[in-house]
Amino acid sequence: MKMHATKICFIFYFLIFSSVSLANINNLLQSIQTDYENRLDALFKDFHAHPELSLAEFSTAKKIAKALRGHGFQVTENVGGTGVVALLKNGSGPLVMMRADMDGLPLKEKTNLSYASKDMQLDPVTGNTFPVMHACGHDVHITALIGTAKQMVDLKDYWRGTLMLIAQPAEERVLGAKNMMNDNLWERFGQPDYALAFHVSSMLPSGVINVVNGSPYAGADTVDIYVHGIGAHGASPHTGKDPIVLGSQIVNSLQTLVSRELPPRQPGVVTVGAFHSGTKHNIISDQAHLQLTVRNTSEKTRDTLLNGIKRISENLGRAAGLPEDKLPEVVVSEESTPPTLNDEKLAIRLRGLWKEKMGTDQVTSHQSDGMGAEDFPFFTTEPKIPSVYFAVGGTNHEYFKAALDGSGPPIPSHHSPIFKIEPKPSITAGIAATVYALMDLLPAS
């Protein structure tokens, strides 16, 4: 759920991160590289070639569970649907959770990769069959989760506590984390003292770690507005109440919420993505349906936007002369998520650690200019758990150079049919950053 970076961002990233730091290559990094060559490369390609849709990640979950059991973790499947929870207890100490999402998207892959997905799958939500693709990099996340498991087992003498690895379903529908929590996740397995997650990013050069102090991902609400009217002949509009006219007034008025009700430095988005009404040229319909996505980075902003949508819709209905029982209805879907908020102290701590271990030129703190959303905060908001959600660069440096000088195409965004990740540096950097963080949060003494 990411957006195209601007040309300025390309320049920024390429100039700062084009050189690869060799100063901190050590045994851990070599071990990760060897594991990648021996098995993770093949595992990633298998995940990529066989993605599964949200709520139907049956084969993917079984592969992950098998791999984690093979490393000695106590594994529980079918948590909140297809979710996997793996625990490794290693003496007394904190409980730290690392999460990876695992669902693909209903999209036909057009990357021409040798391991490109050709799979089709029945969507359990819609009942339709779609081509499926890992167009958001979740195959990177679950491969890195398995790689992290191996390294943490190999390093058991150097940390103490309990490691919890979670493979989460249905992130793309922002349902998986909520479903796992509704399945009594913390009551069954213990509430973490810290929680971590990362997302590979096509808008960062491969291997670069990006961690911000504030909100790496926005909160998102899916909102439907049902505009009621009174049907009539198109030649006699005075005998009805036109829901298309009223719906159009609502669309225009909603644009004032961000521009006139939010402080200028407070981000927010209200986008009307669909407007459906009517069947024929000369018929005034009796209903219109608006579909919105609403984005925020704080609960206060969320309340302002949602309350404003309801107020504007209902009062414009009154202004149009509709009776109270025909006012527009505003429905907020359960496919909603709060903003992802990094714990500031923990983000600063881990950023310093990663700079020390991986090189200062491989770690940045750059706030995205988009408002993509995540369901990870369902794990960390109620109850509040100190957490950090970071990004790992996934695009080949040469592609950035080509995009910058115009000799190559723009970098494909997430959810594009030509989205692709350079797997080795992305996965190995993701594992390294995760293991360094876990070792710091699970000290041996």
C-alpha cells in the first residue's frame, strides 16, 4: 500500500545510500548470507511463485509452521484463521514478538521473472477466482522470519527470554491482526514486552533500513455513504429528490474537511474512490452510493474526519429537503485500522544500534509522503506495547540510477503487476536488522 516516490526522493536516496558499507561485516552477516544461498533463496522463490489470498493462506501457513518447527520452536497453527504463532523459550527474560504478514493480492503478475506466479485462487470473501501475486513483498517478510528463527537458535547462548514469531494472515484486508487478537492471542501465548515488524519497500534501495520516530503508516477507514433520494422522470426533476446532485454536493463539501478543519501541518486524507447511481439517461434514481477511504495519523484526526463526514452528509440531506428517515447514511466498515505509531525511545535506540552494526550510511529516518496503512497496530494499541515498525529497501541500486537519469522506467510501486524486489539484499538485511534488535531487547544479562 505504498505510493510512487518523487524524483527528489530518488536523488536523495541514491546519493546517500548508493555505497554499501563493508565496515561491519561480521560472523552474523556471513551466517545469514550462507543460509540465504543454501535454502532461503529457494524458499523465497517458492513463496513468490505460490501466493495465496487474504484469509486463504493455507499452504503458506503450513510451510512456515513446518520451517519454524524444524528450528525447535513450539508452533501453533490456525490462530485467528490461518495465523501461525511460534515460541522459543530461552530462560527468564522479556517476551519479544516479531511479526510477518503472508497474504498476496488478486493481481496477474507481469514481471517476467523466472519464478513469477501463475497461480489462480478462489477468494473466500467474494467467491470469485483471481490470479494471485505477491505484489507487496510479503514473501520477503515470511522468508526473513524463517531466516531470523535460524539465527536466533544459533545464538541462544547470547540472549535470554522468550521469542515469539507471528505469521499473520489478511493484512491486505486489514483483518488478520484483529482476527488473531480476537482469538485471545495474548491470553494464550503471553503479552509481549516489545513488538517488531518490518515492510520491504520498493521506494528504498535494497538493504537500506528506514525507521521513523512517529507514524510510519497511517490509520485507514473504509467508509460507505448511502445517499437516499426520491425517484422521478429525468424530464420532471421537480417531482423527486435527485441523489446524484446531493451526492455530488457531498463529494465537493468533503474536500473542506482536510483543507479547513485540520491544522495545516496535520496530515489527513478523504478520498471518494467510487460513486455509483442510476440506470438510464432519463431516470432520476432513488439512491447513490459513495465509497471512501479516510486516512489519519492520530485518533484526534480520525474523529475529526469521521464526525465531519457524518455531519456534512446528513446536513446536506436536510438542506436538500429530505425527511429525517431519508438522510444519507454513513457506515464505517470493520476493514479499518488505527495509525501505526512507533515508540519514540525504542525507535531512537534501535536506529542507533543499526547504525553501529550495519553502517551509518545504511540507516535513515525518512518520513514517507504517502498515507499507506497497516493493521499491525491492532497488536500494539490496546493494550499499548512499545513497538517499532521499520522499512527495508528492496529495489536494485542500478534501477534507481536508471530511473533518475531517464535511461530506465520509473520504479514500480507496491500493488503494481510489475512490482518486484531484489530478494537477496532485502531478505538478508531484514534478517540482520531483526536479529540485532532482538539480541538487544533480549539481553543475556
